[in-house]
Amino acid sequence: MGVLSTSIKPNFLGLLKFLNSFNWFIVFFSLINLSVCIYEDQIGKFDWRQTYVGRIKFSQFDTVSTAKKIIVATEENVLAALNLKTGQVVWRHVLESASTGNIQLLHVTDKVVTVSGANPYLVRGWDSTTGVLLWEWSLMLQKDDHAEFSEWWVQHGMLVHMLPVFGSHLEVSMYNLMTGQNRGSTSKLPAIWTNEGCVLSPPYYSCISGSMGSLLLLSLDVTSNAVQIISKPLSQFISTEESSLRPLDANSIQPGFVIGDKKIVLIKNNEFEMLGISVADESASVALVDSTNGPMVLQTWTDDIKGFSLIAHSASTGKEVTEVRCSDPSLRLPEPELAAVICSKTPRELHACRLLVTAADDSLHLMQQAGRVLWTREEALANVVAVEFVDLPVSDLDAAIESEFDQKEAAKMYSSVWAAFSRRLQTQFQQLQTLLQSLQGAETNARDTSTGLVRDYFNLHKIIVLVTDVGKIFGMDNLSGAILWQHYEPSLDPSGAAVFTRRSARHPPHDAYLTIVGKHEETGNGLIISLNPIRGTLVGERSLQLDVQLLQCALLHRADQEKLHALLLLDRDENVQIFPVSAAPLVENMFIYVAEKNTARVQGYALKYDGRSVVAQKTWSLSLGGSEAGHRIVASSAKPASERTHSAGRVLGDRSVLYKYTNPNLVLFVTEGPDAIHKDVVVATCVDAVSGAVIASAAVRRARALPLAVHSDNFLAYVYYNDKHRRTEIGTMELYEGKQRWLEAGAAFSSLRASRAPAVYRAAYVLPAAPRAAAVTHTERSLTDKHVLFALSTGAIVELPWAYLEPRRPVTPTPEHREEGLIPYAPELPLPAEAVINYNRTLHRVSAIYTAPSGLESTSLVLATGLDLFYTRVAPSKTFDLLKDDFDYYLITLVLGALLLATYSTKYFASRKMLKMAWK
Amino acid sequence: MSQVKTNKKFKWALDFNQKNKVSSGELPSPPGYNQSANANYTETSKDTDSNLLLIKKLWDVALGPLKQVPMNLFIMYMAGNSISIFPIMMVGMLIVRPVKALFTTQSTFKIVEGTQAAGQKFVYFIGNIVNILLALYKCQSMGLLPTHSSDWLAFEEPQTRVEHIGGGLSLL
């Protein structure tokens, strides 16, 4: 600004001064170019979005409308229509994530009807082709004591609600489906024989009841006017005493159930009818579907040896239908379940079935008869817990060149100049060979996945490893979003899981090595899964279950001879385990901190190698809530381990330097707790995790913290909800050493020798939106500007330059501030529409944003997880190290060629002219 | 015909091709012209006057850079301290001209060898140095000289660390 005001001639200066006094920062905002948005033809070029619906709860084929669809309702409270041919989402409604959005019933006829919520229940009708809401009415129960056992179904255009009170009675109410008119209020059916093991197969409610030895199988049509209980001794059906009931899956056409995982019983004309078909496997999912030759019983299960199995029998004759039979050892579906089945009539009298199968790993498969999978949806990706970006290995040739120029390696291998020279020639010959091969093979195999997985020049191509809530681990190509490998670990409880890249793919003879530290689902003991992130195969420790619960884990900073970083595990008895054990002598200057979420206590341990093993010594302990009880940690944020800041300070307006305080061991804790005067307080504390020293802190009164905190370089930010003003605010802090360096440039920072406290700048801003996730961009050398990414509840991801969040923004700007480029303080942060990096691709329920550096200093890779996955790349300081996307290569080639041609032709003409002149 | 012409002497004819050439070197001197005095005068003044002139001229050259100083000061004042194309061009000229002049000192003073040559060269040198200093002062006031620590910030080594940490919220 200062530059501008003096360079513009005095005429303009007056105008500018007027503007300054009038509304100074309008001019400034126009100068700061926020154009992070993309052009229309760039849509989908650097980014992709994958939409998911979550684990399927209810599903039904929509056969009425012309475009064949599957309507699904999920555990994530999503109602969606999937294209039958491709599995793509046709339309989707994301309901509230709390119990108010919980879908209780899905009924598909020509309209889609759902019952959602919990007292009041909302009954909604949707158009099945467009997903438009057609009608809605609500329903309030008088008593909601047992409401969680409610059963809903639709019968003859009436919505039936049944509320069982076990051991007493059943309350049945019927409503007009469209209007909600109650036909005959609520009827109470006495049923003292009911218990928790009862199942509903509309309209029958069936139980096993009675005393031991004389168990009865009882069923009741709850909708009929006359109360008629069907009762038969259980011994007629099954010999064992211990037995349970299980309803048939996949919207079976007749009421029926499975007894004791062995026998299938249908209810026909108020009579039990046992089918001659026995259940093939205890875990088999059984469904009764309509087909051309009468009802058909389908069963599917996964056998340890035979893999996925599917068999079908005719219900009336008990004969097996062989066309449908399938046994595929290669297909691994853990605990498959038939979600919906449809068998249509074809002219050739074949069984053309479509089976929607869900599995325990949350995957959804559409199969046809004989087990051919038409499409698969990995719904586990709707619940991603941890993400790691992994570099791809360099190609063999590049690896050879790298090892050639690696000093240490070279010294070992080539003692003489001649050896090095011959090696050079060899490598160049190889290069020539690959060039020729690539020219030849360009037509034949354009895309080969095995050779395609090599690092590109800018290291923009990576593999994203995603750990999902259900315990399934995915490897995903970041450029296309394609799933490269998957590994299902049923016993993994990944809450709080940590993912470490223990060896990158940079060390050619060794493969990349990634470790996931989680918990065992049942015992809570530590569970370690080590795999090759490029191929998805288990390596090293493989899947290792520890016999003790873990407190924390860390990665050793020093690599062993195989370039593998050891994994340090601190268990609840404060013992240390190290993998591999041989790396124990490398442990030095290593510290681990453990924060307890609910008590707001943080403890620090120093790890030491005592000659035999690694021991942990508790060195410090800190109570973040002070003496007051009730404080809890809402968010904690340490610096990314790979961060190396190459910009040591800020240049001020007078061209002096304000040096940054970049303590690599700094951890930000955001706590909240009750306060005697101010109701709630939010405290942000910066703790040095090595020494336990509190470096800086800030407290906000009458506020509640949101679990969002970012921390990078020398700045940190945390988000809280201000109860007083009822708005979301963001508190920011910056730490500076001052105008003098404490240490020499390039010196090693030691927390234990630091005696001075940094200068802390603090500010707060109003965030005019509701953020759900926050992250800060991350580049290789931290030279580019930092931008903070906020995922908003509106479904947008907004990129906000740190310059707006900076606490040094002056209230009354001086010329020096302007020279430095500080924006004057304004309480409200601008969130312009151009700053939305996912443009019109709305993202529902974003849970986290992950960033990773690329090989380009300007570019940072971004992945947002939640119900949807969204990947893009951002360039906070513009792509200064890359030609523009629309750079006209043809024009520049054309111009160069034309110039060359012109040069040579003029040379020719000039020589001809000289010759003529000489003859004159 | 020619015989006739040559033989016949016309009354009005004038012959330009006279055979007998009269030597024209011996013309009388104009009145008041003293040959000896003239020769004497030129001999003496040529030596002293032209030398003096040359010295005077060379002093002019030698003092030229110093005389430019007030002009340069005025130009510098007019150019202002902002960084845009014209001030930069002016500052560039201010630096380049004296430097060029310094390199061509030898050729500028080639003609002269005398008692004052050393002094002249020295003054010329000083003048150019003054001009360079002025230009550098201008650069300094425009902020073009890398004299602040901030100018060398990009070349500094990044900080390394002694201790390493790991951990987070308790997994229990």
C-alpha cells in the first residue's frame, strides 16, 4: 500500500487519501488476491468427490419407476436412491445425525415412505424418481418409556406402530399413511408371553416363551381384529432347548422366521409351516423371494474354505435351484447378509435375480444369480478414522541413478573412477532402453497398474491409506480416487488409532512400511497392523495383538540400518515396548506425553535405553484445569512431525526481522470447564511436551470449545462458541522470539535449555459460519503462505489465508504496518464464495480435513473425510513453481518454429543478395 | 585552318597559352607585412598557448564529474524514493555512468602527459567516486541495498532439534 501511494502521482494521492479515511481496507481487500477458485473447465481436473451413504439399514428395489433403482436407508441417517446398473447415488437426503434423524422404517411402493426420528416421529413420503419430499406428518407418543422397542410397518395403506411392553401387553396403533389420521386409536393386546427375544415378521409377532422343558412357539397377528394366538410346542420344530428366533432377511414375501439358526418356519393362514429346507450354515442369511416357480428360499454365507456361498431352493418342493447356486473362494464377504432380492421373469424361464448383499465390512454388493458381482460400494469409507499420505516408490531406473549419486553408497561400491564410469555408461544404456520401450509400449499397454505406481516428477501422485471405523483399511490412488487394495481387520477398534509411515518408499531395496496402532475390539489391548502401503500386503509384525492395553505410541526419529523407524509403545503399566527390539539402543532424546481427556491431566515421560531395555521415566505432570475439577481436554494439536520451517522470521515494515519462535515440541491443548463466575471457560494452553513448561496460554470466558485446533509453524488457532454473543469465534496466537535471535541460524533447538519466554500475540475473530473441521495447509518447506481450511456445516470447504487470522492485525494501521502488508483489524472474517475450494460439490458431515505436502513447494494436497470423500490440491501462494494449467504449448512451439524458419530463410536470401551485389 | 589562325594575328585576340611562364612566387609583400616578425610570433605562442588550452580543457574534463554532482542531486530529489520504472532507470544511469567513466579514464587522458596529469586523473577519479557514492546513497534510501538482516533471511539454515516427542490423548 505504501508503495502504491507514493508511486502514484499526486493527483491520485488525494483520491487515495480520501479512500483511506473513508474505508481503507476495501482498497486493501481488492489488492489481496483471494482468487483460489478454479475455472469451469478445471472441474474435476485436480479434485474428485466420492459420495457414500453409510452402512445399509433398510433397502428395497424400486421396480415401479422406469429408471431402476435401489432405495436405501442407512445407519448414518441417509435416505438415498442407488442406480441399479452402476451403483451411483441418484439422489440422497442426509437427515440429522442425532436420534432425530434416525430412520425407523423404509417402505417403497410407487412412493418412498420413511419414518424417522424418535418421539416426535416424522412420517415422510418422497418421490422415488427425484427424491422430492411429497408429504410429511408427525406423530407424538404419549408415553415413550419403551419407545426404543417400537416396530413399524405398512399394511394396506396404513402405517402400523407396535409398542411391545414385555411380559405385559402390546400397544398397536394404525394411522393413515398419507394423512396420519388415526383409525381407531390405540389398541392394547394382552401378551404376557412377550420378551426381548421376540421377532416381528409383519403382521405376526412371534416369541418363544414358557418355562424350561415346555417351551412354546407363539405368534400373533397384531393387526387383525380378533386376537388369535398360534401356539405350538417348540419341540415340534427343533430338538434343542436353547434356541432363538431370527426374522427372514430382505423384505421376505411371507411372514416367517428362522428358529435356532437351523429351521425355517413360515406362517400361512394362521398356521405354522416348517419348510423342508434346513439352514445350510449357522451364520447364513435366509430370504424368501418370489420367483417364476413360486416362492424361493435363498441362503448366503461365507465359508472359511469355500468362500462366499449362495444357494437357492424352491420353497414348495424343496428342490435346489441350480442356476442360482454360487461358491466363490476368491470373493471374501465377511458375514454376508441379503439386504434385498428381486427375481424377475425372463422370457427364457431363467431365474434372473438381483441380490443386494451387505457384509460386516460395510460393503454393499449387487450380484446376479450365480454370484457375479455387478457393482460394489465400500460404505466403510463413510466413516474414516485416520488418514496417511504415502509417497510412491521411484521407478527402478530412477532408483539406480539415485543410488549412483548417493555419496555413501558410491564410496562403498566403486573404489575406482573406472568402476563409476562404467556404471554411468550402464545407467545411460538402461535409460535409452526404457525410452525405446516406452515408445514401443505406448500403444500396447497404456495403463498398467503395476508399473503405473511410481512417483511422478512433482511427487503429486501418492497413495492415501484410510483406516475406517469398521476396521477396514483402504489404499487409494490420490489422483483418481480408485481403491487399490483393501484389508479387513474385524478385531480392530480404530478409535484414536495412530498411523505411522515407518519407512517411506525412498529406500529402494526396502519396501515402504506402514503401521496402524489401534485397540482390539473385545479386550481393548493394543493391536498393531503393519502393512506395505503400496500393495496392501501384511509385512513385518503383520497383525499383532499385544497382551496389554496401550497408553500411547510414538515413532522413533532415528532409523535403523534397514531405514526402518522403530515403534515405541507405552503401556498402561508405564513399560515400554519397542518394535523391532534391535532398535532399542537408538532410543535417545525421546519423549512421550500422554493427555487424559476427561481429567485434563497431561504427563510427560522420558524414554531411555539403560543397556538392556528401554525404560520410561515420568518427568513431569500438569493439570490443565488447575485446581478446579471438571475441566476436560476438547482438542489437542501437535506440530506435524515432518514439518521443517525454512522461513525463520517475519520481515517488518522497517525491514527488520521479527524472529519466529518455532519450538518443535510445542503442543496446544484446548480445555473447557465450569467456572464460578463465568459459567464456562475455554483455556488454550501451549505446553512444551519435553519439559512440561507452559509457554503461552489464553482463556476465553463464557464460551464452549469446539474440537477444532490447528497448530503449525509459530501460530495456532482454536475455535469456540461464544455463549455471550451466541456466535462462533476463533482465537489465534502467534509466538515470536523478538527482533534478536536466541540461537544461531541452523542451531539445534533444545527445550531443556530454553530459558526465555517468547512474545505472544493473541487475537480473536468472529467466524460467520459453523465449522465442522479445520486444517492448515502443509508444504514441504513451509515457505509458501499458510492457509487455514474450514469445513463448514453448509457443506463448503473454505480456504482462509492466515493473513486474516493473524493476531498482529493492527487496529490503527501505521504506514509501517501497511508496508509490511498487515490487514487492519476487522472482527468478522470474510468468507467469500470464491474461497470455497469444493465449488458446488457439497460435502455432508465433514469429520476431518487432512493435508499433506507434495514435491512442489507451492502445492498442498487436501483430503476431506466425512460422509463424502473429497480430494483436491491447493496452492496458497499460487502455483509459482508451475506453468499455468492453460499454458499454450502449441502457440509457443509454433512461434519458435516460425522464428527459426524465418532466421534460416533470411540467411539464405541475404547470401543470395550478397552474391548479386558482388556480380554488379 | 589552324595554320591560318595561328599565323594570322587578330587584332583583338588574346592568347592564354603563353609559352613563356612568368614565375609567380616573387610577389611583393603587402604593405605593413613583416615576414620575420610574423614567423617569430607563431613559433613562441604555439608552444605555450595550445598547451595552456589543453590543460584548461583537461581540467574541464577532470572536473566534469564533480560539476555533475548538484545536477545529480536534483535528479535524485525529483525521482523520489518509490520503486517504479523511471526512478530505477535514473538510479541505474547514476551508477553506470561514473563506473563507465572510471574504466575509460586512461583513454580520456591519453593525449596528455604533463605535470598536471596525475592531479587531473585524481580529481576525475574522486569526482566519479563521489557520483557513485551518491547513487549508492540513493539506492540505500530507496531500500535497494541488502543491508538489513531481513535481506539475508532466505539464506539462513532452518532450525534443527535435539529432543523428539510423540504421544497424544490417552488411548485407554
